[in-house]
Amino acid sequence: MRRLLGMITPSILLLTSCTSENYNSSDFLAGEAFSDSNMRVVLIDTMTVETSTMKFDSIQTSQSSRILVGQYSDPIFGKVKASSYMGLIPNSFSIDSEAEYDSIVLFLKLDNYYYNDTLETNNLHIKRLTKTLRSNEGDALYNTAKASYLDEDLGVLSYQPRPMESDTIAIKISDELGMELFNGLQEKLITNTDQFKDYFKGIGILPGDNDNGSVVGFSKDTGASFMRLYYGIPEEDERVQDNIDFELDLSATPVPFFNQILAENPIEQLQMLQDKESILSSSEAANRCFVQSGVGVAARIQFPTVKTIYDIKGQGTILDAVLKIKPEPGSFDDNLILRDTLSVYVVDRNNDLIQQLFYQEVSPVQATLNREKEEFNEIYYEIQLGSYIEQLLLAERETNEALILLPNDYDSTVDRFVLNGMDNSDFRTVLELTYAIYDEDEE
């Protein structure tokens, strides 16, 4: 079962052509046959663009850039739920023999990411893990992985997210656990990392079962999110306060951390995507295709008739190629927001990921949201594909590869998009080719 790995280090796709994204006077080398002939430039927008949707079996989330927790109901994608699980280790194994336990608190620092309605109340349930987080396959944990934990909450917090304020929220943790850890460290029952990990497997952070608000991001950075055990040491005239912090265990490989991201009961068409080789044509989904990060739903795009451009008389060259694909009107709002960019990747005929699409080994190709006519609801994503189309034209064999669209940080978000398909009457997905023709055969 092939999975979509997070944080890809792509094997770069080398693309060369005379297209607008890499054109300059020094590399436009069409030669004398071009410059000495009569030339005409045509805009072609009738090429077939096949749009569909696919879904990866799972996405690696053990390298996610943030902690994700929350839940909301989506009219297209169903109940979207994110929970986070992590192993912790203390920054010290020494507590003064005269010290007295005070309390234990979990701190989570908001990292500015959120998706859906932050005006609704979210709940956080802290659970104690009963098994060490380990991967069954390789050195990674995926969004579909499961964790074992006790039913009883270590702590609970109801809060109304204010993610853009970069606040830190505090959750009071059970004193029973606090005393247990305090005694284990003070009495030298736990003296090193291995002993601690055998004793305390970590925590899970889950949303409330009935939550319908937002998915919120918390920072994974050292010193940002951690559990702190407070204690005091009596002195003659005062009580000296001290603490031990329990932070994400970065000593292990892989790091014992993952975000579980699931979408339950989406629309019937999306339920047809049972594995990564399943393809849902936009013609079977009301002329729509779909994107959902976190769970691996991707819009898939192919250009099966691009070589018919050779049917045009004369020699020619691609000057530019722009794909335009529009978000479905009414599918987004202030809660279900659109991002300004989407990344472009290449998959083979089996939907195995090959690489991210790049311009000349340097700049990633992106779908950029054009908002110039937003007041008329004329917004669309446009993708410069001149180099890629040139490569398809030069290929000796048909590879049946395709492009897919996913958010840049698809392993650390739950962003979703509904896009118009190839035959949508409102705004069909279109490939606009600018083609220069020279030495055209005379009638």
C-alpha cells in the first residue's frame, strides 16, 4: 500500500522550454527558421482537460509542523476530526528531597493556524497513553494511525479559540498523575529517559465528541507546548518555587508524535475513493473535483489530447500555457476559506507520487489564486504550465502521468477546496495555450 509522505524532498523535474515562466532573450533560441519566416501567434483554449479526484491511502503526519486538534462538520467532506498524540520526556530527573508537590499543567501555544468557525466553543480532552507510539510500517506515523489511551481524562478545557493572538492556553492536569510523576522522580524510581518512557507513554489531545467548531494549530517548538510540574522547597523564611518541564521527545527516531486526521461520512461520491488507485471523474461528481489536506484528497488533472497541436500546419512552439481552474461558487466562505496558493505534484498512472513540479530545478510550480475580479465572483486558480506542456509534447511515449493539487503543508492542515471540473457550465477548467506558428504550409 503506497502512502503519501509528508515534507517531501522532491527529486526535481527538470523542465526546459521557451515559455513565459523561464523565457528571456538569452535562451529563446528558435533560430533563423523562426525569425526569417512569417509568424502568427494563436491562443488555443479547446484542449481537453480531464479533471478528477483521488485519495491517498494515508499521509505521514509524524513530521507535521504543528499539533492539530479540533472537529467540525463539513457539508462536502463530512465530520473532520483532528487529534494529536505525543511522547514526552522531562528536562530533569532530579527533585530535592525536601520538595513538596504543588500542581501540574499542560501549556499549548497557539501557532496562528485554524480552519472553520472559531466563534464556536472547542473542547480539549487530555488522555494518558497506554502504549508507546510506534510505527508498524517503517519510520513514520500516518494520519490514519491509532493510539491506545485510558478513557478517563487527565484534564479538560473548554475554550473559544483566538488563534491569531498567539496566546498560550493552560490545562490543569490531574493531581493524581502529578503526584505519581513527582514521587517517581523525587524517590529516584525514575532516573533516565528510558526508564521514564517505560513508565509514562505520553498523552493524547482530543476534541470533544460533539464539537462543531474549528481545527486549531498549536506550536511544536521547544518551549512552546509542554507539561510543567510545579513544586516548592521550604526554606527558613520562604518557599522556593521550582518546576520540571515535560516536552516532546526529540531523542527518539522516529519522534513519537503524530496527528490523527480523519474525515467521516463525506458525500457519496467521495466515499467511492476506497484506495489511491480509485479515480472519481468530475463528470461523476456534478462537474467538481476536490482537495482536502490532512486526509490526502487531491484534484487530479490530465491533458490527453495535447499532442493534437501537431495537427496545426507548419512548425510551431509553445510560448505560454496557463491552466485556469475555479473554486465552485458557494463552496467557500469566511470559515471555509480559500488559500492563495496550492502546490502542484506529479503522479504516475497508479497515483504513486513521483515528485513536486518545479521550474528549472529552483522554483516550485504553484496554483495562484487570481482575485482581480473578486467583486464579480470571477476568481480562479491559475497555473503556469508552459514547461510541463512542452515536456508532454516532446515525450516519445505516453506515460499516463497526471498533475495533482494539494496545499503546500498538506500534512499539517485540514484545508479543503471544491473546484470546478472540465465541463462545468459556470466556469470550465481550461488550458490556454499561446502557440507561435512559422513556416506554415501554403495551400
